[in-house]
Amino acid sequence: MEFDDEVLEGPVRYEDKGLAARLTYNEERESYRVEYSPILKSGDIAEEWELFGGSVGYTSSEYDAEEEARAFYDELENLSNEEIHDEMSVGENQ
């Protein structure tokens, strides 16, 4: 049985970052995810949502606890693109 992600918050548009973000919960994985999607030139939000980070050398924005996911989600407004990158770097704030 496949579960869809339940959208808990968002999407919130961050025009200065060129992206939108949302907070989701996936029952199958029992995890909370902060996901982003680019804002297109048309102003629409792309339909595909991705995790922040997650490649080699980076943590991902998938969390076991809702509080951790919400903390990162709420912090996005105040972070620059570089600070988001730093936040996801292995060893940073983890």
C-alpha cells in the first residue's frame, strides 16, 4: 500500500530564494519532510518537490520528529541560500 505525503504546512513562497517550501508527513516512512520546489519564470510553482540536501556530504531535510522538521521549516524565511546549504552540510548543526 502506497501512502501519499500529507501536507502539514505550505507551500510558502520565498521569491528572493526562487523557491517554495512545504512541510509534509509520510505515514509509510514515519517521517516529516521539508521539501522545496522552484518558482518558475511564469510565477507558478513547479509540480515536483525535493528534499533539501541529501547527496553525499549533506544531510537531508527528512526528520523523525515533527518538532525538528518544523524548526527547519520555520527557519527558512530567515536563511539565505548559502545558509541553507551550510545547514545541510554534514557536521553543521547536527
